[in-house]
Amino acid sequence: MIAEELAKKLREISIAEFFEKNKHILGYSNPAKALVTCVKEAVDNALDATEEAGILPDVMVRIARIDRSIFRIIVEDNGPGIVRHQIPKIFGKLLYGSRFHAIKQTRGQQGLGISSAVLYAQLTTGKPAVIISKTSPKEKACKMEIMIDTKRNEPEVVSESDIEWHRPHGTRIELEIVGSYVRERRQSVYEYLRQTSIVNPHAKITFIEPDGYIHEFERVSSELPKIPKEIKPHPHGIELGALLAMLKTTRASNLKKFLKEEFVRIGDKIADDILAKAGFNGREHPRSLSRKQALRLLNAFREVQLLPPPTDCLSPIGSDLIMKSLMKEFNAEFVYAITRRPKVYSGHPFLVEVGIAYGGGIKSDRIEVLRFANKIPLLYQQGGCALTKAVESVNWKAYGLQQSKNELPNAPAVVLIHLASTNIPYVSESKEAIAGIPEIVDEVRLALQEVGRKLKEYLDRKQKLQKKKKKEEVLLKIIPLLAKKVCEVLEREPVDADRIVARIMGKVHFERVVEGDRVRLRIANYSKAKRAFRIYEMCEGDVETDGRVIHASTYSTIVWNVELMPDDKIELEYRCKRVINRKPIVDGLDEEIVSGAETHKI
């Protein structure tokens, strides 16, 4: 019989076998991308482990060239380590992890990441992954060599031993893979680590390239992010199949207890309302419900008004830290960021954070979009990502930037978008792009429009100041000549042309007059606002003054705190051997309103 012959060929396929033949699904589609993916999976695990243990991450990544196309990847962290009996399954079994069933924001969700990297190494070089883990400074580290039995999706421990290791606790993984090391800025190991440091400002990352060059991504914050809390499912995000599974596995003794214990935002009153709408009395045993009865319960969920799920399951970066990271990385002239209030899609909490950096050290003519999901950089599939589409859909012309229709604007700027959620809607298992969920796209657009308004304010103010500066430059050319001629005609002593320009332009003017060892500092506030600032004068020798004196090895600095109302003037006096040959230094005033002095942050 043909059917019987065909039946003999049928057999079960393990998940490891499936991904062994379809490695492109997990991001291993070419050698260059495979190298980045392996590093990414190991670093993501390291950051999650350290944060959950309350440890400031210190991660080392090293890539060494073994042969023309073979590389050794080493990723080492200072996390809590992994207990011995869990090491094989964590690194050698696909779909094994602690976060798949947890409803909270995490980098890893499926339990595929690091074990897929081990599988790729095994597939391309035939060599096992080498794992070193240490959980206590009082104990030796455990070293294991692990491979995956793809037929059974089970780990194989090739060797195991106890060794000395320099770290008090932590984890190290070593993989040898077939790969390609590229230095292109947009899609490389360096770019992944650089972007990771931007959205993880509390992490220190050291990267050693194949040629031995070392990059240090220093932390800009010593404060750990808020640890997200695990929550229960929200009734508005549940589907029929999931509800049936929950009914079969619950330990609740009746339906009312099931609703209160297995779901978030359901108390006594809400539970009674749901039961009434579904036609239950609440004493039914959950496991006794049929599919039709479960469907009635599901429809009742949708008819009841419920509070959105709690948002302590999310861990945002924070607008202040985003701005610090952007300023550190890009040295921009303008930086602004916003963290939106949490929202919900299909019962899943999420929030959007957007930052923008403009000008300064940014030399690109086209805006650069940095995409992140749960603090993970998304380097690939930019054009197919909903976050990029949201940027293109904003009318950036309204915010002072040039833009062709439905394209990224042309500007020396960087836009950072971070999506945090308990369930990131990736378009594929490789986790490279975000699906176009309407609620998420709308939130991203609103955040982009808000930072756009702030950018427009800055650009308008900059344009106004540029016009003012051009006017001032013209006055500085004309007024000295005019003042000189007027003084000659009136047979008067020459006047200070800078003071006249300062009065016209509404500035705070500083003028120093030196008469032997006596120095007078005249200050006039020609602006329309009260000004509070600090003045510094540097001089040599003994000093006589009513200001505060800071002594150094070769000179002394005199400090005054001054407040001036509009049109007020003040004269400060001191005596010294010699004034340092530079203008007075002022702190607390913007450069554009200062005349006759230097502005510096002291």
C-alpha cells in the first residue's frame, strides 16, 4: 500500500533540527550577520542577568580571528553566575528559559537566543561552546564544554571540570564560528555595542577587536534601572485557546477564585460582573468548563470595563539618561528626550521613549534612526520596521527640517526610539523589526511630534540669534568709526564703542580699567531681565578685595556673586601685582548676551 509506505517515512522533528536547517530565521542568514547575532545573544543575557541580580554590568566582548573565516567570540560578565546543573539546559536546549511565561519587560523572551548561538557554532565549526560560571568567590568556577543533540533537542556535556577564575562571580561563554568581521558603521559588532551602551547607560562594555584595538564604552550612570515586576495576564489580552489552557491547569477550586487569582485587575466586584454577564454563579469548577462556556466567559471579559494592566512591569530608560547618553555619544548642540506614559495594546502594557540630537558633532546630512526594543538595538530591516515608518510619516517640515514625502528628513540629527513592552511584536523570530501595531505607531508618532516641537523652538531661537549676531557684526563695524568721528568733531575723549553696541543689543557689558595695581571692573545690565551670575578674575601676587579669593600655585582667582536688575550698574574694585592677560570670566549667563567677558562653566 502506498499510504503505508508513506507513513513509514513520517517522524517527529525536534525544534533543534528545525532551526539547524532554517538558521536564517534566527538571524544567521550570512556570516557577517551571524557574528553580530552571536555577540548580541550573549550580551543580552549578560545584561539581563546582572540587572536582575542588582549588579552594575561590566561586560567584556572579545573577537579573535582563528582563520580567514573562523572567529572565536568571548563574552564575559560580572553577573551572579549560573548554578552547575542549569548550565547544560540554558546553553544546550532550545526553548528553555525563565522568561517565556513571565509577563514583564525582558530582553529575552523565547529561550532561543544563546542556545541558537551554540547551535550555529556547532553547525559551522563542529566545536562545542565553552562555558565558565562562578556563583561565589569562595568556590571554584565550573567549566563545561557543551554541544546540542539536535535529534532530541537535548544538551550533551562533552567535558566538565572545576577551575580557578579571576572573577568573584560571573559567566563566560566562548564560541568558535564561521563568520565575517566587518567594520561598517551601521551593521557591525561595534555598532551593536555602541548602541547598546546608549540605551544601557548604567553598563560598562569593553570591546576588543580582532586586531587588538580596545573600545571602552563607559557607563554614564551608576544607578541601576528599575527592576520590572512580573504581572498576571490581563483579561482584555487573552485569547480563547490560552483561556482554555488556563482553565485546565489552574489550582483554583471555583470559577470566581480562578478569575481573581489568575488575572490582573479583577476583584470581587468585577468578578461578579463578569460571571453575571457570562451566565455563571462562580461556584463552577474551572476544569469542567466546555469550549462554548469558555467562549461565553471570554465575551464577558470584552463587555466589562477594566483598568489597564499595571505598568510596574516595565523599566524605561528615562528621558534624563537618554539625553546624557546622546550628548556623550554625539556631542550635539541640541538634545531632548521624552518618556511617554504607558499604554496598552491587546492587553500588553507598553511605553515609548524618543530622544533627538541635532547638530554639533553630527555630520551626516540625513537623519539617523536608532531603534530599540526592550533596550536591544535593532540593526537590521530598518525599512520594514514600524518605528522607521512612524518617523517617515511625521511632517518634519513643520519642525524646520527638509523632507521628501514619506522619507526620512535631511538633517544633521539622530532620532532614538525605544519601545518597552511585556510582549514586543516582532515581525519574525530574528527580532529585527517591529510590527505595525496601530496603538504603538500612534504613540511613537506623538512622541516624535513632541520632540519635533522642541527642536523647532531651538531652531527658531538659533535663527533669531544668528540674525541678531549679523546685526551686531554690522554695528561693530560702523559704530567705532562713527564714534571716532563724533569725538573728533566734538573734541571729546574716545568712547567705548563696545559699551554702545552692548546697550543697543541688550547685553550685559563688562569693562576692566587698570590703573597701576588698582583694578576696577564695571558691569552694566542692558538686558530686559534680572541677571544673576558669578565673575572670576585671575591675577598674580597679593590680593586686596572684598570678593572671595581662591589661591593656586602661580596665581589667585577672585570670585564675586552678582545680581543686577535691568539698567543696573555695579563697579567692583581690587588691588593686585598683575592681572592675567585675558578677559573677565563669567558663569551663569549665555554667551549671546555677554559683552567684554568670556563665558565658561567653572
